[in-house]
Amino acid sequence: MEVYSINKMRDTLSVFPLAILLHDNSTNSYYANKSAQKLFHIDEEKLCNRAQVNITFMSPQSKKRFSIDALFDRYINPHTDNHIILNIKKDKLRLNAKLANLSNTLSLITFEHIHTHIDEQNHFDNIISKISTELIDIQNDNINDQIDYALKAIGNVCHADRSYLFKFSNDRKSMSNTHEWVNEGVTPFIDRLQNVPDSELPYFFDVMNVTHIFKASDTSELPQQAKAEKDEFELQKIKSVLCIGLRYDKEIVGFIGCDCVKKQRDWSDVDLIRLKLVGEMIANAFKNINYKEELEQTQRQLINANQKLNELANTDGLTNIANRRRFDETLKNEIKRCARYKQSICLIICDIDFFKLYNDNYGHQRGDETLKRVASSLHNLCKRQGDLAARYGGEEFAIILPATNSTNCKVFTALIQKEIAMLAINHNYSNVAKHVTLSIGFYTLIPDKTTTPESIIHNADKALYIAKETGRNKVSEFVISNQNKNS
């Protein structure tokens, strides 16, 4: 297209209210209509060459700066809306730019103001950044404060008088106002809006469940089927309302909303996007909290399950005291600990006297009950941390007493005999008493790094053998001199 043709087009473009830049690629020159000249503060004289066009633009997302050449050549796509920031002196204006290619060499861009000053947008960006940061790792104990902050922020930037959060019941048949922010001088309604059934606001529920958006710039213009909603809005003096559904696991669980009571507001797409953005952040915060709670609950269940499994693995199924597995582990650990602190350790092994005769004559069920009662008595005597009573096998029991010398162990075995006698379990087939008795052997030493569990068990078992061989219902101690003491 020739310059003459461009000049002819100038007359047409000059009457347009939109700011228009015309670019001739063959001469790398520009023409600005009057609106563009005013917007970009450029000379009104003829065509501008590249050196005369000192205009800088910036991407709202990346903040990257670029020249007018880049704007025409590669930044924006033809026939689509493209948001850019114009840097003019100290001002930063947000514009919507549209590119149209008129010929191989001639193209134009129209510019429209986005009616939000860039400082306001930056303010909102900062608010969104803060809300996002606070809601990412939110905990149950501060979510209410963060939601209140988010509602206040979105209420202010959307020029609303109220902003709020509602949750639907599980069956979505009712809703409750959980959080509300109100502007100064505006009446709150959170206390009144609890457990509101869908039958009271059927049109609102239907629209929200289907579209997830309820938008009314003038509530008086709602359709006839929204009579209940219009009555409610009139009661609350709501002139304009905008609500966006909150979704969780692909289901709507509530909504975030704004309304105006002082004057009507023609809700813009920017208002909708902002409200939706804050709503999604809040919904994600709830998701994170639910996820954390579910994770913590799962962890607690796993811990409890592991504890139960550990108890089962270390507990005798009949008597409910420690089993042989736990006994072996505890003895090994206590030997190491006592060796480290140079403390004595005592091992007691005891056996129910003539238990086979008891089982044969009273039956195995009575025999099991006797094992349980004896085990319980031995367990109750182990009061210190580290003391352990275990079923060693059959009718044999073992007791580990850390930090216990020979004298104290003798006192402990006397208590055992006393407790068993107090049970007064009849045993008419015993050769030593008319009630159940125990033969007891014990061994005490200060262990060192060469001491093994097997050696201690062996010596305590020898003492038990002596107690049984010398008449039963006795206590025998194994001593290093191999001279055993009986009582």
C-alpha cells in the first residue's frame, strides 16, 4: 500500500474514538490518530519514523519491557485481546491491544483502557500474593483469620459492601454462612443465614448447582421465578450480588460472594475473575487442611496399628504378659545398660509346682485360669520402669530386675511367695502344699561386655533346678562359687 493510501486512511482513522497506531512495514513508519497521539504523547506531524517513537510497553505477567516494534512484530496475536502495560513518564496504564493485518506491509493496533489503574492491579496482585502465601501451608488454628483477611481484601477490590463464605450441607439441601466481612455502616447477616434450606431460595440453589455462578448487577431485574430471592435481597438491602461456587473433588461444596447495598455495581469480568481466584485459594486451603487431617488420621491409625501389632508380637496370648520374644529382647538390652552403668541385674525363673498333676486332675481350662492369675500377680509386683515379668514357657515364668542386688532380689522372691499364697488356689494333688506354690531360682551379677543372656539364663535355671530338687516351694540363688543357698 502506498503512502497516498495511508494518507487517505488517516482521514478515516482520525474520527475513531479508539487510540489507533498504524504501521507501514515497508518504510518502518507509524501513524497515530488523535486519540493515540494523546495516549502516547507523540507529535501530531505526519508519519513518525522509528527514532521519533519513544514508547515502552511491559508484560503484566513477566514484567518484561519491549518496544513498539516488538509489539507489532511478535508480542501480540492478530484479532485477539492482549493486555499490556504502557509506561508513560511516571504513569503505568493497563491497555487492551488488538492487532489487525491490513496487507503484507500495513497493520494497525487499537488500544483501549482497562478501567483499572495499574497501581490498583498491583495492589490486588500483592493482596493475592499474600493470601496465597498464607493459605498454602495453613493450619486449622488460623484458617478463620486468613479467610477473614481474604474476604476483606476481595470486598475492597471489588468495591463491595459485604463479602462472605457459605458452605452447603453434605446433601446440598441447605447452606450456612461461615465467614462474613462487612463494610463500615453495613448490617451483618451471618447469624441469620444459618442452615438456610433450598426451599427458601430455590432459584438461587438451582442456578448455583448448575452454573456455579450467580450474578445480578441489579437484583430488581431478576426473573419472576426468583421472587423468594428478590424478597430476601430486598430485606438485606442488596442491590447487586455476585457469587462463585467452590468445588472440592469435582463437587460444589459452597460459594464465595460479594454484594452491594449502598449502590448498584455492574459486575465486570475482572470482578468475577478476582472473586473466582480468591475462592479457589480458599477451596484449596480447605483441601490442604482435609488432606493434612486425613494424613494425620492415617498416621495415627498406622501408629496405633503398629502399637497393637507390637503388643501382639510381644504379648503372651493366654496370660497377657510379656512373651518369650519380649523377654529375650529386654534381657539383652538391660544387660548392656547395666554393664554401661556398672549396675547389678537379677534374673528370676520360677515354675508352678506339680502343674501337670493340676492340669490332669482339674482340667486344662482350670489350668489356664491358674496361669493367668499367677501371671497377673507377678506382673503387678513389677512396679519399676525396666522390671519385666514374662511367660517363659509352659508353666514357667521369668522376671528381670535391673539395678537389683542379691539382697533386694531375695526380698522380691519373698513377696512372690506371699502373693502366690494369697491367691489360695487349691491344689490337692501337690506334694508340698494344699494350694498352688512356686519353685524359684535367681541369679544376680554386675554384667560386663562379655556377659551374655544365655549365661544368665543358664545360671538362673540351675538355681531353679536346685529349688525343685530340694523339695520345691523354695527359693534358690546361684552364686559363682557354685554353692547355692536355699530358703
